[in-house]
Amino acid sequence: MFIHKQYPQASVAFLRAGRDLEAAICDAYNLREKARLTSTTARAARIQDFVTAANAFTACARDSPSTQVKERLACYGAAGECYFEAREFKSAGDSYRMAEQYPEAARTYREGGYFDEMAKVIIQHGDALDGGLLERVIRVAQMYYFKVYFNGQLVS
């Protein structure tokens, strides 16, 4: 049922089997589907639905046993996507970092204006970024820090 995206039914089946974490994951996927179906004209409701789904994925990732690395990373990645849709760039970037999706983390931090976090990703995981992306985020970071250092004053 999970494979066929019948999340409510899969959740019930997992609960009956005593697999609470898998049921919670199904519920998180169901929340994400609900958020995707929320009208784009109802912006506040859509954002809240994506945040709710992201929080559910994050809780599932935290609750997953240390032996289920793949599932934990997938939950953090899904949380990052949901936070990104909700325009919560800091939380999205943090989730992508936890999911070890470093290119997405760097892009998200850049889009949200979190240059310190973006710089940490570049320094710690620059080898995971392709050359073109790495150059672009470094250039953006340089311009930002140059502006901060000189208080926004143009230097000739």
C-alpha cells in the first residue's frame, strides 16, 4: 500500500503490525500529499501544511533507530523539501545537511540569505558540490562578506 501511495491504509496496516515508526512515516507522507493539494491561493494554509509535514518527517528521522540510516536520511531529505516549499530556508538547509544532501543545503542557505551556514557547508563538504555550483556559491559568499566587511560601502 505504501508503494502505491495509499498512505492512510498503509499507516493502519503498520499500526496493526506494531510498527509505529513506519506508521508515523506513512502519516508524514500523507501530510505532505495534503500540503501539495492545498490551493496555492491559500498561501498561509499551504505554508502551515508544509511545516506540519516537515515537522512530522523530522520527528520520524529523530525517532528512527541508528541502524536505519537510509530511512533517516530519506526522512530528513523529505523534511528539507517541505521546509523549502514553506519558504523556511534555515530549517530546510539544516534538514538537507542532516540528510547529507550538501548541494541542496548550500543552494537553500544561499536563497535564504544564510551565508554563514552556506560557508560552513562549503568548507566542510565542498567536495560534494560540483564545480559550477561551488564557484557560484563561493562568489555569492565573497560578495556578501565583502559588503558586510565594508558596511555596504563601495570601495574603489
